[in-house]
Amino acid sequence: MSENTFDDDVFVTDLARAAGIEVSEIDLDEDLLGLGVDSVRLMALLDGWRGRGIDVSFPDIAGAATVREAVTLLRRHSPIG
């Protein structure tokens, strides 16, 4: 996979790694911040996603109520979205 690609699996894998859990433990309808990803980890994730060309703000991603909403938001801002 190229650095400039993004898909739902990339997001969920990144999120699981940041939360210290298995990908299989993430429910797309779960509260995004309830997974245990604090603001510092979320900022680090955003930096990585921005490196892939995804231009999304911290307030937007932190405001996503669920993992599914965050995935949709990231996909919308993805250069391949």
C-alpha cells in the first residue's frame, strides 16, 4: 500500500494500535474516544493521516460520535475518497 492511500482498514488498524487493542475489538458504532485514545494519541494519528494527504482538523475528528462517523469523515477528506 502506498503512503498516500487510505481505506477503512487503515484507519481501524491505526486506531486499534493507538488504543492498545485488537482490531477485532473495535465496533464501528462504538464511541470513538471511549476506546481509550486520548487527545495526544489522537493528534499523533492525525499527523500520520495528514502525511497520507488527509486534511482533517482535530475538532472535526474528536467531534465524531462513533468510529463509523470518524471513518466517514476521514474518507471524505482522503485524496482517494
